[in-house]
Amino acid sequence: MPSYRVSIGVGLLHPGVDPAGVVPAAASAARELATVESSDLAVAHGEARISVRFTVADDEHALAVGQHVVAAVDRLGDTSRPTLDRRAGPRWTAVR
């Protein structure tokens, strides 16, 4: 089964949102529709980015999972530049 990664830039959180709960919330949203492999938070080019890796059968299902994760994180704070990539051997390629 193919591996996918949704990545979302996260900015200002909404009042009352615990920063420690944002990555687990993103992973939980993905877990509702897919098998989650990993999740993490990194800072790239001065921007906090959440990444959730998961497996599903095809790109169509992956798009649905990615949209579900982005919607969940949108409810917690400002988001930007979501991406969805598929692992093809050692490389990640964008899913359109």
C-alpha cells in the first residue's frame, strides 16, 4: 500500500488551543480514515509545519485524508500551504 504525507504550515493558534495538542489532533484526524505511520512538527524556513505520514490504497483516498487533516488543523489555528505527497521509492512526489 502506498505511503503518503500531508504537510501543513501552522501559524497563530486560536484562543484556548493547547499547542501540544495540535500534532496529535492532526494525526487523530488522519487515523479516522487511514493507517498513520508517523506525525511530527518541524520548522522549515521560519515556518512551523505539521507532517502526517499515512497509508491508503490510492491517490483519491489520500486526497480525502489530506483534506480531512487540513480541515481538522484549520479548526485549531491559521494554516498555510498544505501539500500532499506520495512516496515513490526513495522520493516523495506531489499528488495533484
